[in-house]
Amino acid sequence: MILIWMLCILLAGGILCWLAAQRQPLLARWIALITVSADLLIACWLFPVYQAFPDNSSWFINYQANWIPALGVSFHVALDGFSHILLLLTYFLGILAVLCSWKEVRERTGFYFFNLLWTLAGISGVFIAMDLFLFYFCWEIMLIPMFLLIILWGDVRRHYAAYKFFLFTQAGSLLMLLAILALYFIHGQQTGNYTFDYFALLQTALTPSTAMWTMLGFLIAFVIKLPAVPFHNWLPDAHGEAPTAGSLLLAGLLLKTGAYGIIRFVLPIFPQAAADIAPWMILIGVAGIIYGALLAFSQTDLKRLIAYTSVSHMGFVLVGVFSFSSIAMQGVVMQILTHGLSTGALFLMAGMLKERLHTRDITKMGGLWTSMPRLGGMAILLTMASAGLPALGNFIAEFFILLGTFSNNPVLSIIATLGLILSAVYSLRMMQKVFMGPLISTVPVVDLSARELIILTALSISIVVLGLFPQPVIDTVHHLSTIHPLLHE
Amino acid sequence: MNELQLIPLLPFIILAMASVVTILLIAFRLSHTVIQVTGFLMMCLVVFATWYVRDTLPEEVPPLFIVDGQAALFTGVIIFCVLVIGLFSYIYFEEREENPKEYYILLFLATLGAAILTISQHFISLFIGLELLSVSLYALIAYLRNRNNAVEAGMKYLVLAALSSAFLLFGMALIYMEAGSMKFSGIAEKLPQVSSSPLFLMGLGTIVVAIGFKLALVPFHLWAADVYQGSPTPVTAFIATISKIGTFAVLLRFAQTIHLQQYPLIIAIFSVIAISSMIVGNILALRQQNLKRLLAYSSIAHFGYLLVAFLPGNEAGTEAAAFYLIAYSITLLSAFGVITLLSSREHEAETLDIYTGLIWRRPVVATILAISLFSLAGIPLTAGFLAKFFVLSAGVQQAVWLPLAVLILTSVIGLYYYLRVINTLFGTSGTADVMQKTVHPFFHVSTYITLVVLAGMLFWIGVFPGLVLQGIRLFLLLH
Amino acid sequence: MGMSLQQIVFGVLSIISIISALGVILSKNPVTSVLCLIVTFFTIAGHYIMLNAQFLAVVHIIVYAGAIMVLFLFVIMLMNLNAEIEPQKRSWLKYAGAISGGALLLVLLAALREASVSSLQPGAVEIGLISNLGKTLFSTYVLPFEVSSILFLSAMVGAVVIGKKEGHES
């Protein structure tokens, strides 16, 4: 029940923001902040509940209510450790998103926060839905407000970017809907029990070819969202053109729903088909790592550069998931968290720079260290995190993934390691272009304000903490090793 | 024939009476408002009559009619639509100098035609119902005859509808020649002997052509955009909802009685029609700058989707089709209602420029339009999503993969132009404010409220479809 | 050749009707067209009589040849349509029409060639007589009869609405 309250708080908060902004835009900001903070508090409060739960490998909160009984659709939400840390990430980044749009958004404030909160609601719904119909429902709900965020508050080429984002993801999700329906009917015909419930559908026995086709329906949707290489096309545009908070949510959360979907649905429901397709997916993942890194290196647009680093990092997720080793799986979860934090932070930085310099072009920046030492210091830490420097969270994630993959697929994992080197190259280039060298911009810039400092400090601290004490996270997702038979090794 | 058998027909008799009452009111020179209110009350009476006769269902009125649950369901949807359209008509016609009174006679007669289609089980009643619908529509389309292209639209509809009627008659004659009966069940009895006869199949083919014309399916869709654009907006809403529901209802009954879906050839023909409707409708809509034309093309595509639910010929398909029609009518009514509300005395609010930044000027109206567009696009939280979902699930159940794949592909194409309109709604507003209506605040307010209720229904059905679904099942069981 | 009288009459009527129907569409002069159409109607009425449907034949002549054709002639004469002022149609339209019409004809012929038309039982030969028709119409088919009357009402109202004079009160 508490989970439904979390969703309701966000949905109601969004509507309240819209209404309140008619009178006073500032009120909308505070409402949004309070709403997301309340959800974060609830999510934190769930921690002791989780600890107290005797068997910490499973669903410590499980709530089911009838929704459309005629179809076997129920409002089934549940939480395990994996979903829980994703929820925490969602609300943490949610607060930062609200904070970073505090000054940036000046017009239609109420509607902006409405969209922001509804996107968050959709994302949290995706992470807790245990009914495939509900899952699809939330999967779609997070898209529309995101689309509006991009198209209304985005940059110059926002229309193109927003359409591209929407059409790509929608094509994938309709395929997923078809696959969900196929699964529903196959399961119904086998057992006579027509239901969309995740736990029931897990038991479906599929012939190899049906399993392959149905899995592809799911996988394509998730891989588009992730994104993996042939489907990554929408990402640089959407990330580049979105407002700062939009980029933060896209990079930090929306991409993670793709990874979540693969881990939660593709592997457990289609174990054999997933094992069959695994070599190809690892190949795609490695291609993404290298290709994303190379493209990131050649970008001059700061936000597009960061967007391509996401492609590269998400390649690691794909490699880790499909290498079927429990170490790599722990790495994947760490990567999901730390990439969300570090890339989110980089986008925030890009947003702050843009607010001051009115450009995203790194050839027009340079020498900013002298005028903005605080931002520069933060930037070094965050870029190094993104590049995978030891002692920071990303290092552990990528190291685990490579370690887990090496035993299965040494050749590809060696190639993937190149990605780490390349990431150092593009990160250093970015730092050098923006903060070092001669001063190019003549616009007087001020250093970070207290609000911005709080945002970046919070992110930096969490990245460092995750790098030094990853064990709690790894503990919470320990049970993921049971989702696939090959993972036991 | 005795008076007892007339009882199930009571709603239809009242519907016919409504038009006569309107004529009398006009003869006594009563005002538009009186006619409007009386018409509204008569329609409510029809609803009550339907409720009153519910226990007698299902009842056959030989030889032409059968009043069963399915007929009651579709008639109910039709009456609901005409209630809403009648309300929209008031503010639309009150603004214009033409005398709006005769409009209501024709509106009720056309509704009667559509309602008769839903209870037909015989070629004669099918033909008369269809003609009653079309003949009234000729005049309705050209009603504002000195407006831009009303007469052109009326003429186009007249010629093509007459042509399709000729096809229909020819097909009926051929089938009659082979089967020796015009009653659907009579044809069904003779089927084993005649089903492979070329004349019979040709007859079926020409009937499909005629129905295709009425439903504006590709390749018989050429009239749709011009007629949608040229007609007065409430009439466009009528064509898009009631006329198509009636035609689809009779197609459904015909198919159910003679088990149309058993013939691979017919299935192939319908698949081709469905696929081409989805593709052509969506692609032609992509570049439209006129909202009414855009909705015309989108309705072509939507009936393509509907045919995907029709193809399997199973119970799930019928349910999906009924749900789809309900969701689709509510959606379109709210879209056309917004157009009506924004239309001024001189201009129909049909070009997209008028809608630029509407959300900042008229937030409620624009939100309603946005919701209905989301529903047309099949986005969750709206009825359109569940409608599409049911169609998909009916298709998956019967494994008609090719039309399903096309459905998915074209839905994505379709999204583009719905999003384009929504994007226009949210654009930066530059143009002057749309003038407020001055006529009759009561009707203005009630139109407003109706729109809000319609949008609310879209949400409600989109989130809790259980009740509607149960209702549909209950009705469909009565046969 | 054992042609019965019936067959001879049928053949003559059919040939005349086809020739006159062709005359309708091929004639350049609209008045000739209309006269040909009248001939066609009469021959079709003859067919009805041969099918023992006297009522239908009479109605056909009264309604079509009598009322509608006279109206047609009036309109044509009043509008003074001549071949010269007939708008020039684009030639590709003609060809397209001819090709698609020909294709339809081909399909129909092919289907008819395949078909074996079983002769219908001449059971109800008396149905075409006026009294039987009236009885059927007003007992079994009274409802559709009523609905058709409503259909005429709708046509009438429609014609009045479209045809009435412009209102000048505005």
C-alpha cells in the first residue's frame, strides 16, 4: 500500500503544482520539492523494513489489488532490494532535478513541474510494477511528460529531438506490448488462467522459437531505451536538446528502465532464449562501448558529448547482463547507480555552464578554471568518476563487469577494456577544452551558487561513498543471481 | 405481426416520432431553443424506451428486424452520440444566419437510419436503413450551402453514396439469385451449396465494396477528407461516429450470421483492405494542415484498426470492436466538440494555426483536445489505449500476425501527426485571442460541461474499463 | 429452332434495350439521349410484364418514363445544353474510365461464365399482381414500408432545405 501512496503523492503533487503556479510560481517549486522529498523519505524509511525482513532475497513489500478482473489485470506492485535502490536513485535524482530547474525554468513553471513529477511517477511505477499490463502502462506514462519536457522547454532543435525520442521508444514499446500479449495468451492457453501477473507468467513454458520471438519483442524495447548501438540514434538528440532536468532524468533514470527491464523480465522469463542470444548482445554491447567512446571524443557540443559517453557506459551494462556471471551482475547494478549519478552530475554541470555562457559548444569555452574554481574542482572529480578512476563508484562497477565477463568471453572483454582507456581520453579532452587553456569567453561568469554547490556536493559525496563502500548495494541485489540458471556459477 | 412484436421497436418508433415532432414544432414557428430542448428530451425518451423494453430482448420481429443485445448496445452508442452532437449543434448553428431548424429533422432521420442498420437481419432493411442514412446525410452535408465547399462535399458524397448503393443492390441481387433468400439466416442455411459459386462470391465482393465506401476504407476512401472538411462540424462528427457505427454494426451482424470469416478469400480481402487503410490513412494524415482533414484520414486508419478486430471473427473480436467503437466515438466527439466550440461565425476552427498555443489561452479546451488526441494515438490513461489493446489482443489470440505488424508500424507513424497537433497546442502563442461566444450562455456552458464529461469518460474508461467491458459482455450475451 | 414466342419476344426486347441504352451514352445530343433512355425504360417495362409483374411494369412506366424523364427533358431544354458548350474532359480520364469499366466487365463476365445459374422455381408467379403485392406489402412487410415512407420524408426535407431560397433576414 505504501508503494501506491508513493505514486499517488507524485501524481497529486504534479496536479497541485500546476494549479498552484497559476497564482505563484514559487509555490509550485516548493510543492515539487516537498513532494519528491517526501517520497525519498518514505523510500529511506523502507530501509529498516527491508533489513528487518527475514529473507532479504525476495519481495519485502507486496501489494495486489483488483484492477480489470475481466482481463486478469491486477494492480500488483512489489519491492525487492533491486527495485528499492532504483527507487532511491529515482527520488534522489528527482530532488536534484527539481533543484536544478529552480532558476532555469521561468515560464509555465507549474506545467513544467507537473511533467517532471509525472515522469518520476511513471519511472517509479516501472520499477515496482509486477503486473505486465501495469508495467506497460507506467512505461508509457513516463514517455508523454518527458516528450513535453523536451518539446516545450528544450533547446533550438527540440522538436526534432522530441519526435525522434518519442517515435523510437514508442515503436519499441508497441513491439513489447505485442510480446506481452503473446505471452499472456500462451500462458492462458496452457493453464486456463489468463493473467498478466509477473510471477504467474514466469512459469510459462515456451517452445524455443516462440520464446525467441517473444523475447525479441521485449528486448528490442529495452535495448532502444538502454540504448544499444543500432538503436542509439535518438539519444544524443534527446539528451542534447532537453532542458537540464530533462537530461538528468533521461540519463539518470530513463536509460536505467531499459537495463531494469532486461534484468527483471528478459532473463527470468526467457532463460534459454536469452542464453542463445547472449553472444550477440555482448557483441552489440562492446560495439556500443567503443563506438560511443569514439563519437564522444569527436563531439564539440558538451551535452552531446556526455550523451555519447552514456552510450558507451550502457554498453557495459549490456555486456555485464549477458555474460551471466553473478559478479558481472553486481557490477551492472553498481553501474546503473553510479552512471545515473555521475552522468546526471555531468549534465547538471553542462546545464550550469550553459546558463552562464549560453552555449554548449566546447570550442567556445576554455580557461574557466580561473573564474570558476569550485565548479572546476567538482568537474574534475565527476569526470574522473565517469572515466572510472579507482576509489570512485564507476570503477567498481566497470571492473566487476569486466571481471565477470572475462571468464566467459575473454576476447570481447579485452576489447571492452579499451573502452576504459578511451573514456579517460575523452574525459580529459573535455576537461582540457572547458576548464584549461586560454580564456576564450569574454562573458564574466560567476562561480557556483549555494544551491548549485549543494547539488553537486551531494552527487560527489554519493559517488565517493559508493566507491568506498559498495557492499550494502551489492548485498541488496544478491538475490539477482537466482533469476537465471546460468548465473549460479 | 401483432402489437406485442412492436414493443421491442419502441425506441425506434420514438426516434421516428422525434423528427415528426420537430416538423410540427417548425410548423408552429417555435424557436431554435425549443426545438433543441424538445429534441434532447425526445432522445432521452428513446433511452428510457430502450431501458423499458430491456426485458423483452432478444426479440425477433420477422422478417426484417431482430432486436437483441448487440443491437441495443450499438443503438445505445448511437443515441449517446446524437445527444452530444445535438448539443454541439446548437451553438454551432445559432452563430450562423441560416435557419437551423430543419437540421434537426434530418439529424434524427439519419440517426434512425443508423439505428435501423443495427437491428437489420435482412437485405431489405439493410438497404432501406442505409439509404435513410445517406439521403439525410446528403442534405446535412450541404446544409450550409453558401459556405465554402459545402455543396461540393454534398455532391461528392451523393455521387459516391449512390454508386455504392448501386453496388450494394447488385451484390444483393446476385446473392439472392444464388441463395434464394434475402434474410441473413436464410442465406446462411443455403451456404453449404452456394459458398463456392462465383456469383455468390461476386455478390459478397460488391457488398464489401459498398460497405467499404460507407466506412471510408481504402481504396474507397476518396470522399472522406473533402466531405469531412466541407460539412458543418457537428455533421462531420455525425459521419465520423454514428454513420460508421451503424454500418459497422450491420457488417458485424452479417458476418456473424453467415460466418463470413470462414472464407479464406474474404479474410484475404478484408486483410488487404485493413492493411491498406492503416497505411494510407496514416500516411496521408502526416502532412495535413487542416484538423478536420487530419481527423478524416485518421478515421480511415482507425477503421483499418477496427477491421483487425473484425478479422478473427471470434467473441473477443466482437467485444474488442464494440469497445473500440465506444472509445473512438467518445474521443472523436470530444475532438469535434472542441472544433465546434472554437469555430467562429465566419471561420471553422480547422486550420492548425488557430490552435497554436491554445493551451495558454484556453487551457481547459486545449487540454480536452490534447486528451482526445492522446486517446486517438492510443496512449495509456486514455480509452484509446485500451481500445487498441483489445484489438491487439483479439488479433494475437487468432494469430493474424501480418495485420498486427502493420497496425503497430502504422500506429507509430500515426503518433507523429497527433504529436504534431499536440505540439501546436503547446506552441508559443502569438495570435489574438479566440473570441468568446456570446450566444446563449446556458448552451455554451452545457457544451463546455459536456466536453469536460467526455474527457473525464476517456480517462475513466482508460483506467477502469471493467464496468464498460462487463456491460458490453452483458449486452453481447443477449442474442 | 424451337424458339417459343416468349423467347422471341425476350430477344427482341433485349436487343432494343441494349441498343437504346448504348444510344443514351453515345449520342452527342442530350435530347436524343433522353429519348433513348425512355425507349430503354419501356423495353424494361416489357421485361417486367413478361415476368408477370404487371404492377411493377405500370409503376415503372409511370414513375420513370412519365415523371422523371419529363423532368429531365424540361431541365435539359431549359438549360439549353448543346454539344459545343459541353466542358472538355481530359482524355486520360476517359481512358482510365474505359479501362476500369472494361476491367469490371471482364471480371463480371468471367464470373458469369463460371456460374451455372439454376433456374428458380416459378412458384410464386402470382406475386407480381397488384392484389397479392398489396397484401404482402401491408402485412409481412409493413415495417419496411413505413420506413421507406420515412426515407421519402427525409428526401423531401433534404430537397426543401437545399432548394429553398436564400434567407435575407440576416
